Amino acid sequence: MDSRNHTSIIDRKSNHCIVALFLLLLVGGLIGTVQAAGWPYEDETPAQRNARMAWWRQARFGMFIHWGVYAVPAGTHNGVKINRIGEWIMNRAKIPVAEYKEYGKQFNPVKYDPNQWVLMAKDAGMKYIVITTKHHDGFALFDSKVTDWDIVDATPYGKDLLKPLAEACRKHGIKLGFYYSQAQDWCHPGGAAIRKPAREGWDNPDADEIDAYTAEHDGHWDPAQLGDMDEYLRTIAAPQVREILTNYGDIAVLWWDTPTGMKTNKERADLFQPLINLQPGLITNNRLGGGYKGDLNTPEQRIPATGSDYDWETCMTMNDTWGYKSYDQNWKSTETLLRNLVDIASKGGNYLLNVGPTGEGEFPQPSIDRLKAIGQWMKIYGGSIYETTASPFARLTWGRCTKKTFINGATLYLHVFDWPADGKLLVPGLKNEVLHAYLMANFEKLETRSNESGVTVQLPVQALDPIDTVVVLKVSGELDIQQE
Ligand code: JFZ
């Protein structure tokens, strides 16, 4: 065999090896991108989880924004008010898809000013914003390539609402999160629908007929909603989650909601899990379905009696609705909202406080007023909320406590809601030596006395803040509290 032939055989063999190697790499790469199903953070170590959750735990306070086409009817359909939450108007009034889309033609938020929105959140002391990118009505606040039922194609406004918000968040150092209703979608065929009795939500003349239909059709009230759910998840929901996690820069939170038809269906949930890798460190909640717990529990409109070992975030409205209702004037007081924040922080949780903007793109004035008032308190006392951890006391009759612990001591923030008439504030069971005690707002030094009941702090006659005056105790050594 001449050397030429010999060489060509070697060439051929080495070519085959190169091709085989290339194919091996290609397949390996594909497997890598496809990423085995399951939650990407299932096996992270406690240290990895703590590092990923750190900013969120330190933040303690965020803004929820529920905004969409439902802000146009604003709780009234055909002149009749709906019961309950405004963003559910399509379901509550059993509005047919075509009729509901007429509201889309009136959605023209010309007063939308995302920079102002972000500044109002920041000035209130909020560190992150979670906005509805698509709620149960299936309307996308962003320019989606997989549907025309979105802000660009279905409204006179015609511009992506998320892009300028993402830019404003980046500009002002606020983390951005997206809410996405992954299963319920009352406008795209195959989207799920939680069944609500027709008469419960609206004075529906055809209630009995509608109830019979929704019973037969898994909660749906319009034939236009019927379709294959798996097809819907594959062609609308999963592609849209990819869009919102790809097109808007850094996204810190993905807030799933109502896993209807997928609570125990791991296969359906696994359609979404690989998408989480599109945003490094992405934090998600416990509402995807498929038995996945996500990163945090999400008590809604309530504050748990005690904290828990797993991260949690109470989401809450300022009045009684998430989406704007023109006539819901049942606003919680600033005192209630602030004390909720303190109560939640004292239990080691986060507070996601909601604003429901109008159809024109404005925050309701009562929301603006409350955000401003909260911000005034946070400017002075924010250090008693941010980066704190849960109270070491089982219960305090006069208020709450948050804390920061260090190697050789701790800082206790005593949130005094009820100012003692005699000026004597008992910190029950505290055994540590108090190095310093002072009013957080003006650093006025305070006298303390230790006794068998704990530590008594001598307060001035007047509280500095009628809602919550914070007293700071710097104590030495590891916290030593004798529980009652
Ligand atoms: C869901 C949404 O339906 C609602 O519109 C809003 O977005 C809220 C933050 O989340 O509300 C729920 C979700 C779950 C329950 C009740 C309301 N639940 O499990 O009883």
C-alpha cells in the first residue's frame, strides 16, 4: 500500500473520529440545553440557596401591580357592578370572549409613566416590583409573537408596556419581577378557567343556563374558550414565559399563579421549569403546580400567626381588589399597612403590597397617598426592616421586634405600637447585657434596667411616631431570651 493510500486511510479515519466527536458534542450540548425536567434549584445546597435568596430576604418589601384590560370596565359591566376582585370581571360576569375583547379596543393608557411608577415604589421603600404580564384574561401587556391578544395588536395604545418599566427599574435600582398566569386563560382556546357560580359574581340574567354550561365545560362559559389545554400550554403559555424571560433584561422573580389543571400534573409543570434557567438566580413561588414548592410560600391577603422555616411573602391589596375597580373605596389605613409590614418582617417574611392602576395608566390617588406616607416612615426607620430577621420573642404586648445578629451581639429593633403610659417598656425574658439603648429617629439615649422579668427601658413621655416608634437596643453576646 503506497504512502498516499496509507495517508488517505489515516485521513479518513481521523475524519471519522472528528465527525464522531462533533456528533457527541452536539448531542451532549442538546441534552444540556434541553435540561432535565424538574425545578433547576431542586438540588442546590443551603449555602447556594441563601446566596440566591439573599437580596430578596434583605428587601422585605415589594410592590405588586395588577394591570390590564380589566382596568377599563373597572368593576362594572353593562352598567352592573360585579362582586369581588376587579381583574376577575370577565369570569364574574361570564363575558363572552368577543365581547370582552371590545374592552381591549378601549385600553389606551396614555397617562402611563413607568418612571413615576418606579419612583413611587422606590420612595415608599419598596425594593422590587412584580407586575402582571398576563393575568387570567389572557391579555399580554407585552408584544407577544404567539398571539394578537396583546397590547400591541389589540389596543389603540399599540406599544409594549413592560419594556419602559424594565428600563425604569434598571435606572432606579429596583428589581423587576413578572407575574404570569400559566394555566388560567379565559380568551385563548384551551386555557383553564376556575368555575365560579354565575349569580355569585354579577346579577346575571342567564345564571342557571350559564351554570349548567360551566359545569359541563370545566368552568368555561363561552365555546370560544374550549380547546386542548396541553396544546395551549405548548403554543401560548410556555412560549410567552420564554418571551418575558428573554426580552426584558434581568428579571429577578417569576410569580406563577393558579395552577388550574396542573396542580398534580408534573408533566405540565415541567414544560415551564427549564425556562427558569433563562434568568440566572430567578426566584419563583409555590404556585406553578406539579407538586413543586418553588422558593417561597405565598399567603394571600393574610399574615400568618407565626413565621416559618421556608421563605414566604404575604401579598395584599390596599383596598379589596387587585385590579382597579372605580368604586372600591375600602382603603386600608396607612397605620394598618405599615403595621402589617412590621408584623410580617417581625416574622421573617416579605410584604408584596398591591397597586391597581387605572385604564389610563395612573395609580389611584389613595394608593399614592399611602405609598408616600409609608415612604416617610421608611426614610427614618427602614433600617429596622431591611436586612432584619424574625423576632426572638414569642409575643410582645406593645408591638413587634425585628433584629440583626452579629458574631458578638445583636441589634434589637423594638417597634412600639402602644406607648406605655408610665414610660416603662418591658422587654420580657431578655437576659443579655444592654450596651446601648436609644430612639432610632433621633438617637436620644434611653436608660435600661435588667431584672428577673427581663429588661425595662425608660421611654420619654411622648412617642415620636403615632403608628410605630422604634427603640434600638444593642446587646452583647449571643441572644439569650427566657421565653415566657
Ligand atoms: C390569585 C388571582 O386569581 C387573583 O386575581 C390575584 O392575582 C391573586 C394575587 O392571585 O388569587 C387567588 C389565588 C389562589 C387562591 C385564591 C385567590 N386560593 O388558592 O384560594
